[in-house]
Amino acid sequence: MTLNEKSAYLKGLAAGLDLDKSKPEAKLIDAMLDLLSEITASVADLNEEVDTLNDYVEELDEDLGNLEEVVYDDECDEEHECDCGHHHHDFDDDDDDDDDDEDYAQLMCPHCNEVFYIDTDYSSDDIICPNCNKSVIGNDSDDESCDCCDCDSCDCCSDEDDDEDGKKE
């Protein structure tokens, strides 16, 4: 029996009692039954809204699943490693058993603060951030590079570094 049916049943029972409407007890029961009907209608409305929201969430979940397949399947192969030298961690994969024989180092790019992983056997003098494509560790030193165009030796910024006497600060 649904809430609406139970509420209607109770109203029928009260009507069958043939209570004197002028007595306070009858007025109280009548008011309580009216309140029960309103609550029942509100609960029914809320159930409809919840059902609608559940349908919407299921559609969003399905769309997100499709989007994840497109984005993550095209990025790297099944092992989430590509020939870029970086390890792309699969945070949904709780199987750590197949990674026991591989060691990875976690790095954070000083330019964009992106955290990424690199194979400890990776042998290169220069490590490039996969997010911003700037050097994280290696040959490109921030001390040697130009502030305005990221080159190693240009005179385009030298005027900014000179003080009034033409001396470097």
C-alpha cells in the first residue's frame, strides 16, 4: 500500500467513526488527517524529483564514461606508458602487483607545479614537463635563460638589467 492509499484509508476510517464535528477531538483528528494528506503529497512530489535527478545522474555518468574512454584511450597505450619517457599514472588502477619490478620518481615542475612520474631508468640529461614542455631538470638553466623570450643568449633584455650608469645590477 502506498502512502497516498494509507492516507485515504485513514480518512475513510475517521469518516466511518461519525464523529461530532463540533467537538475538539474531532477537529483535532480532522486537522491531523489534512496534515497527513499534505505530507503524503509532498513526499510523492519529492520522490518524483529524486527519480528525475537519478535519471539525470545516470545519463551524466554514462556521458562521462564515454568521454573518459575517448580522452584516456587516445592518450597512451593500455599500460599508460608512451614513448615520451614519462609515466602516466592510472589512479583508477588499484593493481600494484604488475608495477613491483618498475621504479618511478615523482617530480613537480617548478614552472606549472604539475606533478608527474618518470622512470628511474630514464637516461637523459634533460627532463621536460609533459604539461608545459619546459625543462624541469637538465641543461636548460633558469640563470642562463632570458626572461622575455626564453632564449639562452640574447640582448633583448640587457637594457632592462642596466642601471642609469649602464652597469649591470
